Amino acid sequence: MGVEAVGLVAGAMTTAAFVPQAWKTWRTRSAQDFSLALLVLLVAGNSLWLGYGLLKGATGLVAANIVTVPLTAFILSVKLRRG
């Protein structure tokens, strides 16, 4: 497996980890169990990873974070609106 393939698989797995939680948040309209600090740091950190991936031309980082940032931002927005 090549280096880029490892990045793509890792990105797919870590991004997929957020899908069930985002779905649950969508269904329940609640992010009560999440720490606000966790969500803020995740959105900021994943946004920076996305920027870094774009600057470096790292397909795996871009692909993963272009999905992860909106997922985590959605959960954060629910947290901010509803607790």
C-alpha cells in the first residue's frame, strides 16, 4: 500500500467515525453530551488540517477534512443553539 493510500484509508476511517454521531445529533437535535471545548477544538483543528492539506497538495488530508469539518461544525452548531 502506498503512502497516499494509507492517508486516504486513515482519513476515511477517522471521518467515518463522526458520521454516526452526526446522524444521532441530527435525529435528536441535541449535542448535550459533547463538550463545547472538544467541538471548538475539533472544528478549528480539522479546518487547519484541511488548509494544510490544500497547501501541501495532500489528497488524503483534503478528502477527509472536507467532510469532517462540516460534520463537526454541524454538531457544534447544534451544541451552540440547543446545548
